[in-house]
Amino acid sequence: MPLSLYLAAAIAGAAYTLTPGPAFLALLGIGAGQGRVAGLKFLAGHFAGDIVWAALALTAIIGSASLGTLVFDILGVVCGAYLLLLGWRAVTVQRRDDGNLSTEVTQPLRRGLAFGITNPKSYAVAIAMFTALLAAHAGALTWASLPPLLLAACAGFVIGDAILVWVIGAAPVRRLYRRHELWVTRISGVIFLGFGLQALWQSAPGLLRRV
């Protein structure tokens, strides 16, 4: 497989980790109240869920690729549309009245595991993110690609987690986040919109050629 394929999987893993969502916001709350060690424990638990959802997402993507590019193109368009929907909702979000994120968590490792495994959006976001970045390499994907791609994705998870651990321990960042939570969410929406447009750009032409 080309190096660009591993790089795309690693970038997808890092982007999946860094893009704000329920677990991301929970991590910021834990880090703001309890520091880097508690945040690291949360991420260690969440890492198990990252691996599970990434493996399922890559299995679906590789399986669809082996069935033919038509299935992969349809999947890419659907995932691109899903990311656009998430992005639009985030960009247009309004400020909440209950914006306190620093809730005390006595078992951050257990809380991270619960977030990682049970988050109902994890699979959809993972498959959308990986599809957006791997669609251009559909022809190179085989079942033999799954283990190295998963390892590359895990490398992306670790990089993203390391960045998050560093960020949540910085007092200025915590204060800035609390002051500008609305805009952080909207910026994450812009990121989703970008990935959604890329997925459509890669997949829609294949469908149009069959019309």
C-alpha cells in the first residue's frame, strides 16, 4: 500500500479524536477541574472504544470496496451528507444556559471507557471520517489492509490524545474554552463541513458516471 494510505488513516484517526463531540467536551470538563492526569485516564479508557469503532468502520469500508466501487461511492456520498448535517448543526448551534463542563468525575478511566464504547454516534462519525479520507484509495483497499490501517489509525489516536492531554492542562486554554465554547463548537462544525465536502468530491463523480 502507498504511504499516503497510511497517512490518510492516521490523519482520520487524529481528526476523529480531535473533533469536538460529547467525549471531547467531557474531557475538557475533567481536565478543567482535575488536571492532566485525570484527563489522561479518561483518554486511556476512551482508547478502547476508538479501536473498536475504527475497526468496525474500516471493516465496513474495506468490505464495501471489495464488493465494488459503486457501493463505496454510495457510502461516500451518504457519509459526506451525514458530515455536512453534523457540521451545519454545529455551525448554527446556540449558546446553552447550562454551560458548566467541570463536573467532578471520581473514576475518569471508567468514564472514558463508557464514553468510548457506548457513544451511539461513534460508529457513524468514524466511518464518515475514514471514508472522507480513504475514498481516493478505494482501489488499493483489501482485507490484508485492515491490520496496518488500524495500526495507522491508532497512531493517529495517540497523536490526537497527546495533543488533547497537553491542551487540557493549560490554564489559559481552559479559560479561553469556557469563554468561547460557542465558537469552538462552530469551528468544529466547519471541520465537519470540510470533510463532508471532500467525501462528496471523491464519491459523487463515480455515481454521476453511472447515470
